[in-house]
Amino acid sequence: MNGITSVLGIKYPIIQGGMGNISNAILTAAVSEAGGLGTIGAGTMPAEEVEQIILETKSRTSKPFSVNVALSVSPNAVEILRLAVKYKVQIVTLSAGNPAPFIPKLKEAGIKIITVVASVKQAKKAEAAGADILVAEGYEAAGINSNLETTTLALIPQIVAQVNIPVVAAGGIGDGKGLAAMLALGASGVQMGTRFIATKEAPFHDNYKQKLLQANDHQTVIVGRSVGRIRRLMNTSYAGKLIEAEKQGLTPEEFAELTTEEIHKKGALEGCEDNGFMNGGQVSGLVSDIPTVQELLDRMIKEAKERLRIATLLL
């Protein structure tokens, strides 16, 4: 049994990334039902809204799922973590902040802890704080990214070499070849966000899904570098407006106002390219169909096994 499948009680070593305020029970449950680990991203949602998503997810699946709390982003982090304990959520993912103060009480409640990191230093601190699993996210990933800008290919083997707990690779992975590559680098599994957008169950606007289907290898852009708040987005008209605004000079506060989760929802849920943004990782160029979540995961595992078999024959 793979390290993360045994720790998390799942079939496949594939985790769904948190999706901020567009997170929902439908996709979360579909990923868990298909054998992966579905994730509810709390984003900036009020605790009451997250509570309803937790309850709906539990009504759709009896399998494990995670609640992702971005500690420095969510104004309701403590309340949401209390909900995770209250409803016996089996796994919590902590990101965008120092997880150490929160881990002891969560572990007392029997919750497994996944921590998102972007450097060896962060990984070692998270392990020392009691994290069970690390998600090491590279610069290829969609949405909010680390200012360190280390790529997944370089990041994974360096972190694996320095910690003793399972490491999950995130950023630039969307098929079985990517899964095989990360396993070969020493990761115990992968986390994906962008690829799950283009699935039948994902309740996002068709404009968003079609944008992914039509994407080529340079269809994403980085915004926020000038204010130290890096985001990777699909190259839409709104993303272009952000880039132009940065050229004119923006404060971090002004950039934050232009990239709120409400504007994210306009892009992802309403399909509005002019007044809303769509997160997208560099893997967007690999998206060529819209399968069910089950078809996607089954296909990835089959392809990863075949790629690893072929690689062995080449040695």
C-alpha cells in the first residue's frame, strides 16, 4: 500500500486541491467516491457556508475527504477548524500560514494533517510540528503561489531527501505520466486542481472548461509579482487588465481588491472573462477532454503503471 493511501484511507494516491470559494460538495464527493481524496477549500467563506458544504459532502460520500484552510487567507480559520472537529472530518489541510499552533488540537481529535509547503525549510518545520503528510507545491500550479517560484521538478526531490513523512507533489500534474514522474522523484502521490475543473461532475461554467480544452502550452499568466502576491491565471481579458494595472503601479491592497474571491466566482461560476478571473495551472495545455472523475482517476493509474513499466524496460 502506498504511504498516503494507507495514512488517508483512500484507494488512489491522488488528492484534489482546495479551490477557494468555488469549492463545492459535488466535486469533493466525486473525487472521494472515485478513490482519491476530495477537498473542500474554505477560502474566505463564512463558517456557516463551509458547514453546509461539509454536511452536503458527508451526505454524498462516506469516504474520507479533507477541509483545506488557508490560514492567512481565511478570516474564519479557527471557527472552520472547530467545525472539522465537530463533524469528525478525517483530514485537514493547512496552507498559507504557520500550521504549528493548530496541529496539536486537531491531532487530539484524531484528524490527519496535510500541510502545504513550497520549500525545504517549510517542509522540515511542518514535519517537526506534527504534520502527517506534506503537499509540496511548485510554481506551475494554479491560483495563489509561493513567491519562491521553485518548479515542481526541482522541489520534490529536494524535499523528499530532507523529511521522513510522505510527500505529495502539486503543480503541473494532470495525467498518468505526471503521476509516474512524481513517483519516480520520490513523491508518494499527487495533488491536482486544474485537471479536476475539466470533469463532468465539476459544477463550473462551461466557458471555464472550454478555456482549458482550448489552452496551449502558454495559456496561463502570472499576476501579482509586483506586489509580492503571485497568482497563476488563465490568459483572459480580465487577466490582461490585471497585468496592465500592475504596469501602472498597484499597491498590495489595490491588487487584493481586484482579485477577491467574488471576482474569482464571476470567472469560474459565471464564465465571465471580462469581469472575473479563472485560475489555471501550466498543466492547462494538457487538458484535452472532459471525463468523469472516475474515468480520469482510473485512466491516470493505468497510464502511470504503464509509463513506469516502460521506464523500467529502458534501463
